[in-house]
Amino acid sequence: MSTASHRKAPPEDAVREVATEVVLIPRPPTAPVGGGLKARTQFATILLSVESEGGLVGESYLSLESIAQARGLAAIMAEACQAVVGVDAFARARSCRAVVGELHDLLPGSGAVQMLVSLVDLALWDLCGKITGMPVWRLAGGEGREVPCYASHGLFSGETDDQLEVSAHRLVEAGFKGVKLRIGRRPLADDVARARRVRDAVGPEASIMVDGLWSMSSSEAISFARAVEDLKIAWLEDPVAEGNVAELRRVRDNVAVPIASAERISSVAEFRRLLDADVLDVAILDVHHIGGPTGWLLCAALANERGISVAGHSAPSYSAQLVSAAENGLVVEYFPWWDELQGGAMTPDRGLFTMAGQPGWGMPLDKAAIDAYRERLEETVGVKR
């Protein structure tokens, strides 16, 4: 009887070292997002690097508003990620389970834990791409199709009507074929009028994604959707309070406008329950919430079984490759605020993301930008590293 032996020396693709850091990315001043949400003024960004024994490095990032929260999560991450040292980079599921095990006291399955697992998974996909010389979209089974995106860096609820019109013109002139309009916390007639003003500004061909920011009752959402039905908006996103599936179902059953949701779902099981409730026309998946690319792609496959399209929420450079790889991938939400961190890689041209052939995510984090963001954090908190 023979027994299997294990190599004492770690293979070239085993994880040798994991490092974290927090930097501060300024956000361009804009009107408040609206919908009762706290205004975004900055991005306290956690950077994660995972180095293999062969000297290749996988990277990922996650942005929050709060510096204190980002620093706390980064410290937790630095400790928990020691569990992946020595593990094969391709054993992503094993590594993520190991991280979850380290975070047992923080209630695995919760949003914060899933965000940390997502960071690990993102970095490991990047590392695996660099080991194989393949981009993530290819590793995920994609064929490299182009992906449209819609502009989400304008049309905020806090903008005046005139500012709204200027923003709409600016975005379509930049080549975007779709834009996001935030509504809620205003009288219904005002939101309807603003939607019409945006349609007039962007023309009949551009897509308008309307985000209710969880701010409406089901009756208000139904009234709004019926009032703008002739505008042919692409979808009405998150119109009612988060988690109120019954109210969301009531909206979907009573309007012709497609209903989109799921960006804050943080587990595959939770997403499956949402699918079972039959409340979605479009599933909006956030790679930082759902368990990284592994969770994102699994949810996309589950949605595809139901004939439901998926869209990428935020993190456009990650989302674009995943949407491209998914059979039911539809569109990506685009913000420009991380472009400098990524050295200008994976940015859209005239509203389209083109899949490049660089390995991993194809966007090594820009060291000069990181140095500047590190200095900004030090100046903001008054503490040197």
C-alpha cells in the first residue's frame, strides 16, 4: 500500500506573503447622492497584495467612506490572511474558507466578512491570471466581447434641475450611451419632471437607469414607473426599502418598467432567495459584496437559469471583465474615480469596455498614485506611517 507524499517546499504558485495598506483617494466634489444616504466625500481604500513564491503579485482594492472603518478592516484582513500563506494560489475556495475560519467570531456571512473574502478572491484571481498569462475574463470562460457601460458620475438627487440638464449633456457628449438618474426624497411630480428633463437632454436612443435608492414606498414607485413609462427607461433600481421583498414584488407585478436590484446582497444563498421571490428583471451584482469573482460568477449563472440578465455594480474595471465573461452579462456601471489608481487601464472608450489581453485584471495599481494617496491619508489624519 502506497501513501501519498506532500512536497515540503511550496510550489512556485503558492502564496508566500500577504500585505495590506490603507490610502485615501479624493472624490471630486459633487452634489449629494440623495435618497437619504450619507454623502460620499472620499474613498478610504484598502489595498491588498498577495505574492507567490514565484515572485508574482496579485492585487485588489476596496473603497469605503470612513477612514476608521477601512483601517479596522485592513488590520483584520492582515491577520486573517495569514491563513492563506502556503496555499496554492489556484485553491481560491480553500483560501476563502480559511479566511472565513479566521473570522468566525465576526459572524461569517455578514457583509463585512464577505467584503474581506471578496478582496482575497479578487487578488487571487489576479495572481492566477498572472501565473497563467491569461486575463481574468478568459480564466472565467469569456470570449472577450465588448461590454457597454453607463455613466454613474452625475445626475445626483442633490443637483438642481439646471445642473441635472448640464450633467446629462456632458455625459452623452463624452460618448456614453446610458446614464443613471437618482430619484427619491422629492415630491413624485418633481422626480417625474426630472426624468423627462433627462430624457430630453440625452435624446431618445440613450438608456436611462433610474435608481430609487431604497427611498420609496411601493405605491410611490408604482406611480413613478407608470408616469414615466413612455420614456422607456432601462430599469427602476431599488425603489423600496432594502430587504422588503414583498414590496418589491408588488412593484414588479404592477409596472411595465424592468426592476433591478441585488447590489447589496452579500451571499449566494441570499441571492438565491431573491431569485426564488421572482422580483428581478435585472440582477445588479457587486463583486465586493458577493464574495469576489467566484461568488459573482456563481450568482450570474443562477440568474441565467432564470433568464435574468446581470449588471456590474461599481468597481467597473473588475465588473467589466465579469460581465464580459457571463453569458447573461448586460452592462457595467462606470465611475472614473479609481482610474488614476489603475494607471488608466480598463477605462471605457465612448461607453464601451474592450477586453484586453494583459494577464489578471490587467491593471497593476499605479505606484505614483498610491504614494500620493498615502500622503493624502497622512495629511488628513495627521499621523505618519
